[in-house]
Amino acid sequence: MRNRSRFASRFVLYPVICVFAYFTVIFLSAFPVAAVKGENYLEYEGAIYLIEGVVGLIAIFIWFYFRKKLQLSCPPCSAGKPLDWVFGTVSALAMLGVAFIYFYLATHMKASFVEKALKDYDDMMQVRSASDLDIYMNVFATCLLIPILEELLFRGIIMEGMLELGRPVLAVVCSSLVFGIMHGQPVQIGYAFLAGMILGAVYYLTGNIVMSILSHIIFNVFGSGIYLLFTIPEKTENVLTIVQVAALVPFAVICVYLIIKRKKRSSDKVTEPAGNRSLVQGRHA
């Protein structure tokens, strides 16, 4: 009965509370902008994203502060090894490659509901910034603040809680599903779920929230940030696409290597005499 209760809290209650809190922050972030700009507040989405990022990060850091005071677990965070940084970067490019393949397949599907979903997605993704300053705020928020916030929330709290039950594959899949559903729009749900799978793999295999944050930042920079700031020539965009799709190969290779390394380390701990084992807090031993 106790195990069922822990499973329900980690896989149902935590995600529901976290997503509700996240949407509350998103909803409340529009109020200050609406109060200043009036009915045209939606034309200042950069300011809204900036407030969302700042308020969300303040709230989540307060949460981690009190957890640390109560000596409860927090997401592991360190400078990381060189391979971790390579893996984080390659994973970001692989996510962009997966997104390209996803949209390529979606645009070639002859189904009316898919075409409608793609059109709705294109309409939703139109930039609503009334000034250059708002565009800069948009890029700063979506390429730095929001990735940090979402990784701390979806990997650092939701997935970390799931991992405590010792089911890493289920934790990666379920946290990615929550991450995808949170985006709401049908097209976004699909590629956000796939991106969440990669981000979850990065977090679990490196045991470091910094690396999934790095991947998320790079993904947002090359997925939207550079297109808001610059006009990208078609040839350059084609080269970037080739690099991103090709990154799936080294991503898979490093994944396999890290999985084998983790299994070997786990087997070594099992065979090690009990008297020589050191007590390591958390599940990243």
C-alpha cells in the first residue's frame, strides 16, 4: 500500500501540482503587461515571457531553498565532465534534427486534422512583438530563463521524484509525456514529447541538471532565437538542418556508451563488499 501511495504521489500528484503552478505563473504574468499596455498586451509577448521566467525562477529557487533546509533531495548539479558537455550539445542538435524529421513527416501527411493542426501551430508561432526591445526580451526569456525554469521543474522536480522509485525508463517516458501535454497545442505536444525524451536521457545519464539546461538552451537558441534576431539564408539553414539530423548518430553512440558505463558501475557496486561501500545520497551513485 505504501509503494502504491509513493507511486501515485511521484507519477500523478507531483506532476499535476507542478503543471498547475506553472500555468498559474504563465496566467499571472500577463496581468502586469495588460495593466500597462491595455487591450494590446498580447503584442508584448516578450515582456510576458520575461515576467514569466523571472517569477517562475524566483518561485522554484525558493522551493529548492526550503527543501535543502529540510534536508530533502534536490536535482544534482555540478560543473560536469567534458563528455557531459559534448553530450549536452550533441543532444540539443539531435533534438533539432528530430523536430525537423517530425515536421517533415507531419507536412507530408494527407490528413485534414494534421493540416489544420499545422496551420493553427503556424498562427500561434507568429511573433507578437510591438518593438525591437520586446523582441530582445522575447529572445532572452525563451532562450535562457524559460529553459532553466522548465528543466528545473520538469526534470529537476517531476522526473527526479519519479527516479526516486528506481524506474528510470518509466520516469523518462512519463515526465516527457507531462512535458509534451503541458504545451497544449497538438503539434507542440508531439515534438515536445520527443524533445522531453532526449532531455530526460541527458539528465539521467549525466546525473546533472546543468546538462539538460544546456541542451534546452541550445535547442531554443537554434530553434527560434536566431530566427527572431537574424535573417538566415536558405543555404545556411540547409547546412544547419544537415548538421542537426546528422547529430542523431553521435547522440545514439554516446547514449549507448553512457548506458553501458552506468550498468557497469551499478554491477561493480553490487559485487563490492558491504563493508567497503560508501553511503551515497540519492540515485545518481
